[in-house]
Amino acid sequence: MATPSSDKLAVLIDADNAQASIAAELLAEIARYGTATIKRAYGDWTTTNLSGWKETLHNLAIQPIQQFRFTVGKNATDSALIIDAMDLLHTGAVDGFCLISSDSDFTRLATRIREAGLAVYGFGEEKTPRPFVAACDKFVYTEILRPAGKGAPAPSLMSPNKSIQPTLVTAIAAAAREDGWAPLSMVGNLLIKANPSFDPRNFGFPKLGELVRAQASLEVKAVPVSEGSPIVHLFVRQRDA
């Protein structure tokens, strides 16, 4: 769905609410949206609960940012991440932010960054509160990034025909041309605008085209960008009753 971009991205990781075991997959996913020019992970690295991150930080050149817990029950890590994000926002050093956390505390941060005109990509588990998901331009559930064999349960996928059909119909109708055909790329953009967590991988399909083709009520056609070209654009429309 996303196309590679030259955007410079700040990757800010709430290590208390993110998994080191999929950090490599996470950075590979982020590469779809831009270049991670800043990579920082925030936490109290003197504690044992973050020990699993330490080798990952070295291997992936992620800078650890130490934040001591001054008061029990208060998350100083969140505050440190938010302050750094605002500093980066005002320096103009990046074109967008990747916020990695399943914590709703970053909802207002995501909103503020978007108000400034920069993109926000969120990454967190399916348990991530809806307000944080909705505050991002795009939100990726990290369960779909875990490769087979790493022992994590698969995302709670729903039947494509039952769960996605109304949303697809609405997006197709909004993007449709006079002949009823809608460019699939435009449909994808509308789906993400309506629901930042939309991703065909949540429904068991690697690409939006495959998800659409699985819908019995829809038809897809491929149109070459020029005569004889192997590159095609996909279009989708509702089948006639």
C-alpha cells in the first residue's frame, strides 16, 4: 500500500511498551515509508525488564536514551520521548515521525505533530487504545510483522467478506469514475484515511489487490500504463447484481 519515499523519519521507541524481538522487522516496515535518520529507544536501562533490548540496540544502531524512574507510578519515559519529539519537530530535521508504543499517552503528541503538517506512523500491538490509532496517519499492528516461527499468536483476523465489505464499498463509491471503476490506489488511500489501522495483512492478505479479489461482489481489472507495458494499474468496481 505504501510506496518507498525519501522522507526523513524519526523513529522513537517506547521500550517499555514495545518488543525487541521484532525490532528488525519493524525497521524493515518503516523503510516502506521513508528513511529512519533518527532511531532512539527510551527507557530505564538500569532495570532488568529491558535487558532483551540491549543486543538489539547495538545490532540495529538504535540509540538508547536513559530515563530514570524518579517516582513510582509515573512514566518518565513517556515524558522524555514527548520532549525529544517536540524538539525534533521544531528543528525541522525530519519529515515525519514513527511512534512505537501501545500506550495511549502519545495520542496528543501524534495529533500535535500532524497539526504541524508532518506525517505520523504508529506501531503497536492490537491492544493499542483506539484514540492513539486514530491520531496517526497510518497505524500498523505489530503482530503482522512477526515472522512465522517466532511464537507469537497471529492477529485476530476477521472474515474479509463480513468485516471489510462495507468499508470497501464506501471507498470504491467515493473513488469511482463515471464508468464505475475506481483506481485501487485511490481506494487504498481512502481506506487508510477512514481507518489509520487498515492494512490488508490484518485480514490475511499481503496486498490490497488480493484482498479485493477475494470479495465475491467486486471485480478487478488491470490496465497497462502504456501499450505493451508490463506495468499495470488496478481498478475495482462493484459487480452488477
